[in-house]
Amino acid sequence: MEETTRQKKINRLLQKEFGEIFLLKAKQMPGTLISVSAVRITPDLGMAKVYLSIFPSEKAQALLENIKEHSAQIRHELGQRIRYQLRIVPELSFYIDDSLDYLEKIDNLLKK
């Protein structure tokens, strides 16, 4: 199903806000970089899938678990930031975007 223009706008808004939230969180953990590669919101705006790219990738799974444990706090912080743009703050689910690792593997295979 094709995303509506409204969904695309909200995806961009959420991606920008999550980027700022995780930038602040990453400052508390030196040597770690968390970027938001994509956000996909459902048509009813009730659920958002957040795809994170985490560096270094060895820490990715542990950081993802930590983020999932604190998703209520992250959702609250998001709600504070977007309260004038959206009435309902979507439920959040976080995933690791490992496309960069995948590209690196393919690149290494092609070099052989």
C-alpha cells in the first residue's frame, strides 16, 4: 500500500525529532553513534516503526535492547516535542537497520 502525503510528512517529522533525541542520548555514551535511517507510520498514525543505524555495530543489539526498555520515556519525550503537530503520539517499535553492514559485506565480497 502506498504511503499518503500526510504519512510521508509525519515520517519526516518523526525522523527529525528522533534524530535529535538520539543525538542527545548518544552524547551520554561516548564512542557511540545512533542515527535514525527511517520511520514508517501506519495509516491510522497509531504505530511507528523506527529503524536505527547504530555504530559501532558490535554494540547494536545491546543498545537496541536498552532503547526498547526505555521506549516509554522516549515516547514521552517525543510527545513533548510534537504535541502541537500531532494529537496522538504513536506507539513505538524499534529495529536495527543493518543495510550498511549488508552493503559493506557485499563490497568486501566484490573486492575479492
